[in-house]
Amino acid sequence: MINELAFPSGEAALANVDPVPEMFDWPLDKTAYIYFTSGTTSLPKGVPLTYGNHQNFYKIAEKFWRPSDHTAKHISFVPFSHGFGSIFLVPWTVRTLSECFILRGFHPLKVAEAIDTHGITHIYGVPSHYQQLLKFKQYHHSLKQLQMAFCAAAKLDKETIDEWQSVTGLYLHEGYGLIETTGGIVWRVHQDSTCTGDVGVCTDSELIEVGVMDANSALLEAGEEGEIVVRGKSVTSGYLKMAKENARVFAGGWFHTGDKGLITKDRQLIMTGRIKDIINIAGIKISPFEVENVLNSHPHVGTSAVVSSADPLYGEVVKAFVIPAADTTPEPREIIRYCSQHLINFQVPRHVVLMDSFPIDNMGKVDKKKLRTL
């Protein structure tokens, strides 16, 4: 069942309300919300965000987010407890006096029905949502009616981006941000993706600064891979009652995101993985992100997820879970052989497990913690 929010829309609504002020006049240093991180690798952390944090976020959003006005009809199936909905979608809907339709959960059929019935123009989701929508060709006619699609919160592979554009004729827009940065700080909108992990162009430094650091907290040059760091008015002052964690994560005035990446010469931010996701094979560090890119390039692989697997000799080895492409039945040994032709020996999966679907957490992300237990 679709629950339509009672947000005013259209010319009638605009005629009956005062102009929306550019910004409220609350003290910018006052805490507006306290969010809690998802806690996928540890206990959730309290993240206080001020009115000033939110004000700066909207300055960034309005610089890049140019697709909607009061005529837009948005749909959401991500939980509003997540920043995707609570920081961006609901406030943006109110700000533009447009309509938002909420699904209790994600199902391709329900999404297609909503598009057809309510004339949905803007859709928001995580990568697995778009992969599932593309999987069902009977819903493609509905997807072609959209005006815009946006993806965030998890890695989006270029194959999905290209397939979405081929099916719908639309860009699959993407962004990068965290609760600690009050949502999006980098945006790829109205432009092609150069590769998997291309989340867009870094914004003006007066709004937010994005850099990449090495293990010694030294800023790296363009094209060099390291940890993505952020500083500026959108960044939280620190976690609640976590002095030791704050000293580490906010060292030197930069927020250390835990994400790996690089910034190209033309200021494109390329995400390459998570530092905590690194697989340690006898002291050699492997990024699951790189292995997944190769797996997803196999013609019989729909999508993949790579995790570490305990090994008595090496400590850890690479284990891959694969959902086959439609109408294919790949052999695990053949997939391993393909990887050996495109990866260095220690990056090649020792085990490949075929699956019909991946366990998904409440945000729609692949739950790698559960995969490791299988």
C-alpha cells in the first residue's frame, strides 16, 4: 500500500502559502538532530548535527541538485531513519512544495504500479534497488516514464549505470556523503560515469573540502589512492561522549571517513573501497571492490559480493558470492579461471558461491556480515 504524504503541491498550494524563506533564523550552532550511525561494524555512534551543518548541506545540494520543483512527484522506499530520507528527501520535498509517496518497503512491482498510477517523476534508492528493477523487463515501460533517478549509500557499479541509461534513456545520478557530513558532499549529476566508484565532482572548497590522505595523514596528490577526508561547515563537531574516537576520527581538523579513494586531476572523486573491508592475505592487503569489479565484468555474472574467508595457512583468502546474470548458469571454476586472467594471483577468489539473492540489511545494502557466516 502506498501512503501519500499530505504535502501540498501544484499551483493551488503555491497560491495559498507564504514564500518559503531561504533559511530559518535559528542559531546556527544549536543542535538540530542527533543521528545514530548504522552500526554495521560496531555499535551505533551518536552524531549531533546543528542548524549550521544543515544550512551548509543545502547550499551544496542546491548547487548541484537542479532537477525538481513543485510539479515533481517523488517516491521513497528507503527508511526515513536513514539520512537519505530524513536529511535530504523529506526536507527537499517540503522545500519545493512537491509530493512524496512512501512505500513501506521495496518491491519492483509496487514501484512500477506507483509510477504508472501516480505519475512518479523522481525515484531514490540504493544499488540493489536499481539492479532488481532492471532485472524485471516487464517493468521497463514504467521506468521509462521517470524524469530522474538517484542512487547513494552503497557502491554503484558502472554496469548497472550503463544498463539503466540503456533501458530508460536517463542518467543514474549518484552522490557521496555520510551522516557525519550531513549527507551529500560530492555529486555526479547530469554527467556520465567514467568508472565504477565515480561519485562526482568535488565542490568548491568554500562550501566543503574533500581530500585524500595517506596512512601518515599527509594529503596526497591527484590520482593517488588513500583515505577520503572531509572538513567544512557540514561536518559534525564529533560523536557523543566518545573522546578517544573523536581524537582519532577528527584528527587534524579533518573527518577521516574510513573510505578509500582518489581524486583525479579534474576533481572527480573515485571511491575504491572501505578501509575496514580490506582482506589480509598473509600480510598482503586486498580490496573487495577491485575483485568485484572484475567479477561483474564476466558476461554470466549479474552482481557479486566479495568477503574474507578464514584460512589456516594464509589467515584469510578471498571468497566471492555471485548472482548469475539472467538465463545463465555459470560454473564456479570457470569464474575463478576468468578472474585469474584479470587479477593478480592472491586477488583471485578461492571460493565462488552461486546464489539467487544476497542477504540485505534494512537500508537495502548487501549484508556482508551475514555473508561471512554462510
